[in-house]
Amino acid sequence: MLLTESVLLIITGFAALVFQRYAGYGLQWPIYTVVMLVVFAMGLQNAFGRVFGKETHGPTTMMTGNVTQASLDSGTLLRHRFKDRETKQSLRKLLVNIGGFLAGCLLGAVMGKEVGLIAVGLPGLGLLMFHPRKLTSV
């Protein structure tokens, strides 16, 4: 599922580059095409989180729930004086998701400003390079 998402994002980034070079900014359909392909890829990411959430660090598409759970885990750790091992592990996993989300937001904003829709190819390359099959021992 993530392999399909990564290939789709790379193709979409390339399509954005081609549209930007040859179609210009006057036409709306190339922009809508790229955006809808990205939305489809986001749907694949959401499906992956729901299907394989327990095998990974949990869902990556619902940051409100992750932040709420991190707050609850922090409160539990404070009450138990940082001795609850299971809660510590849960909080670590959540912080990986939250930190990755924050870094992705910042990088996406900068790249979107600098190169436009072509930037959607970068997450695709990242997914391809760090495909979960290579990380099955996690």
C-alpha cells in the first residue's frame, strides 16, 4: 500500500513539473489533476494507518488523537513518577509520530513555497527509500 502511495507521489511530482514547464499557470485542470492524485495518495496513507496501525507507531493521519493520547500518557507518567514502562513506550511512539508530522509540515511549507506542487514527489521518494518492508523488525 505504501509502495503504491510512494510511486503515485513520485509520478504526481513529475507531472507537476511537466505541467509547470509546458502548460504554465494559466490552465486550471493540470493543478486539479495533481491535487486529486495527492488526495488519492493521502487516502492510501490513511488506509495504511487503519490496517497496519498496531504493527507500526500507530496512525499517522490523526494528529489530534495522537496529541491527546500523548497528553494523557504524560499525565499518567507524572502521576506514577515515570515508573510505568508501558506508558513510557506508548509516549515514545507517539512522539515519533508527532515529531515526524511537525518536521513534515515545516519541510512541506518551505518546499511548497520554493518549488510548488513539484514538492509532492519528495515524500514519495522518502517512502520508497524507507519502505516498511525494510523495517519489518520494528
